[in-house]
Amino acid sequence: MSAEAATPSHWLAYPLGLARRSPTFVVGLGIVLFFLGLALLAPVIAPFNPTQSFSYEVLQAPGGRFFFGSDGNGMDVLSRVIHGSRYAFGIAVPAGLIMVGIGLPLGLLAGYKGGWLDEALLRTLDVLRAFPTIILALAVVAATGQSLVSMVVVIGLLDSPIFARVVRAEVLTLRSSTFVKAAIAVGNPSWRVMWVHILPNAILGATAQLPMRMAWAVRISATLAFIGVGIQAPTPEWGAMIRQGAEYVITGEWWVALFPGLALMTLVLGFNLLGDGLTDLLDPKRRGVGK
């Protein structure tokens, strides 16, 4: 490696270029990485165990020993907010994988094969999306149990039709392309045409959608916990913490609900900014290519 390639300016060139092309992406990525760091390092950086109760220090105001104050059970709010990031990513990441794992092959198959298979899959997805999401999630989670696994599976299933439709729309455009016709002409089987030739070009839209749907997963899981159906206290989940703290707001103990609420709002904003930024970077029209 040349001396020029190893200079600090060389290493800074790529991130600076990204920042110029899409400041939204950089800000969103920074927020998401910050919370990911909190999730990974929670046992190290949290001042206390998130479920440790100090019975003689209930509802202590922020400052001193409890930087974010303590809640109605005498638990440290800061430690619980930090550990809450683990549950946020523990829901968003596997739910996102389920969304993509179900929606992507369905959209690829429906768009490439067309005909009755396309219609059958689309109508099935339409039925699934016709129900109000929060009501359907509420019913399914209540029936299957208030566990982290059931939350992840339900959220992933409910959002998979979005990825199926995004991928299908891309495939419908690509299947008549010259490179696809050439791949078929040289004898490639259908599965190879779909997975090797079409999929890499059809996945960009789904890639940009993924952070936004992960934001939705975090938000919907917090909503379910807030209304008493999702993860329950004393588990340090942000929605459950907001629900617990809401009753104290009217008596002046605002910090119990405020800090988990700010954490939830900031992470959801970060995921949405990341998704918008990816759209800027992956869409040639929004990048200004060809102008």
C-alpha cells in the first residue's frame, strides 16, 4: 500500500463523500449505531441491574445517584433505558429478517411466474393487509402469549407483504429486460434466473425499506407493551416503562416516562432517517445520475 493511500485524508474521503451525498443517511446511521452500542455494552455501562429495586429510594428525581431518576419500584431509569435498547434491537432485527425471509421469495416468485400464482399470492397478501395492523397484532399476541418470540414472529409476518409487493414490482420491470432474456436463452433454469440474475437487481427497494420497517417493529412492540399486551414490567422494555411512568406524570414524576419515550422516539427517527438515506444512495434518480 502506498504512503498516499494510508494518509488520514484517504480514510476520511469515503465517509465525507457519503455525508455530502446523503447527510440523512449519516445522521440516521449514527443514531442507530449509538443505540446498537448501548445494546451491546449494556451490562458494562449501565450503573445498576435494570431490575434491581431500591425500596427506600422510590421516585427519586434525576441527579445524584440516579442520573435519570428512579421509578415507582425504586429501579434506576437510566439502567432500564440502556437495557431497553437490547429489547428494541432484539425485536427489530429478527422481525426484519422474518419480513425479508417471507416477503422476498414470495414477491420474486409472484413477479416472475405471473398468472394465477401471482393473483393468488396478491389476494392473500391483500387480505392480510386489510386488517388494521395494531388490532391484528393485539389479537394474535393475546392469543399466542406475551413473549418476545411471539412478538417477533407476529410483527415479522404482518409486515412481510410490504416486501413482497416491493420486490414483485421490481421483478415485473426486470423480467422483460435484455439480460434476463439472454440468461433464459442460454439455458438457465428458472430458479437460477430468479435468484442469480433478477434478485440482485430487485433487492434495492427492499433494502431501503428494511430500516423503516424495523422502526415500525420497534414502535408497534412498544405500543403493544403500552396497552398491556406486549412485554410486561419489570422487563426493561421502553413501551412497558412508558406505561408504568404515565400514571406518575400527573403527580409530577415526569422522568419515569420521559426518558424511555425519548429513547424510543430517537431510535425510530434514526431508523427512518437511515431508510431515507439508503433510498437517496441506491436510487439513481435521487442521486442525480443522468442529469
